[in-house]
Amino acid sequence: MSEENSAKQFPKFNFTDGEVLLINKPYSWTSFDVVGKLRNSFKPLKLKVGHAGTLDPLATGLLILCTGKLTKQIDTFQAEEKEYTGTFTLGATTPSYDLETEVDQTFDTANLTEVAILANCQHFIGDLDQYPPAHSAIKVGGERLYLKARRGEEVELKTRRVSITEFEITRIELPEVDFRVVCSKGTYIRSLAKDFGEKLGNGAYLSKLRRTRSGNFRVEDAYEVMELVNHVREIKIEEDFR
């Protein structure tokens, strides 16, 4: 929602029975940072709060939070189709497939043409098997993959079946290309960046990512984190939250 509207309008929330809260996740915040911030603002109610689909710390955009009894519907919301926009940087790769780690290999982009870049999208539309990044939150042996990766441990990764229904390049200004993608739950856009570069016979990593939609929920209707937190703190809990 626009800054003007969001500053003026808040519905009368019923957090205990359950609310679906749309948050515009800030850059560098983890999804759990957002959940924790909202959960703390609800004290002393000790409400259940959860999110429906993790966003990486370096990503921004739509994060769906559920409170109270609606936390039981998190899996339903999480399964919805997602839309993202962002930027691939061509001509280089990183171990994490994004800006979390330093560039480990570079490539010459002089021979990359606009025609080849645009046509490359077609290879990734439909159902495909995708390897998750080694630097991801997937658990192997009860531990997050990124913890193993940071220790330099090698883990045999298994592919995941994902679906991409729309994939387009919206700007080309080498080494950067902007994109928009519509995909299924579980799709790693970082892995898409890596695979996109490899298919070009080059390299690529994800340098910017924003989730713009999940199901029918859109980032334009989301609150800023502190905007919502401050509103919650202003409410008289004993009177308005029961």
C-alpha cells in the first residue's frame, strides 16, 4: 500500500482469532527477524506468529505472516504461486549464487547478444529439476545446508521438481539483466540465476531479488515492518485485543 494510505488506514485487527499480515520485508532482515519483531510487539498476549515462505536476507518484498488460529493455514498460503523481479549479474559466479559470498569465477561477456539472452528464457519455462544452492536453509541431517557450506563441508545435493510458468528479461545493460519470473513453491531464484548463466555458456549470480506476489497477495498491499509494529504498540491491548 502507498505510504499515504498506510499512514492513515488500519483495519480493526483481531490477532487472536487470526490475521493474515502482508509485510514488505526490508533488505538484510531475515524472515525470522520480521516474525520476532511482530511477536514481541504482541506481548503480553504470547500469540502464535509464523510466516508463509522464507525470503533470503538479501531479498526484499512480500512476506506473509499469520497470527493466532490462522497459523494453521500457513502451509496453504506457502503452496501458492510466487512472482519475483530482480537482477542477474552476468559474467561471474559466486558459491552462494548471490551476493552473500565473493565472486569465485569470471567470464567474458563480450560475445553475449541481446537475442541470445532473451531466447535463453525459453529453456527454463515449464517443469524442471533444480538443484538448491549449497548456501540454503534446507536441512540435511538435521542441520541447515548453509552452516555446512560455511564450514567448507561438501554435501550431495538432490534435485527438486519445480515449475516456472513465466520468465522474461525486462532490461539488458550488461553485465546486468533484469527479470520477472512466476514460479511454483520451492523454486530457488538463485539457482535459476546460476543455471541461466551456464546455459549461455557464461556465468551469472543473483544480485537483486524482490517478491512481488504470492497467490493473490501483492506487495503493493503490504505494510512496512515498523509501521505495523508501531501501530500495534499504540493499541490498548486489554481493550482492543481480546
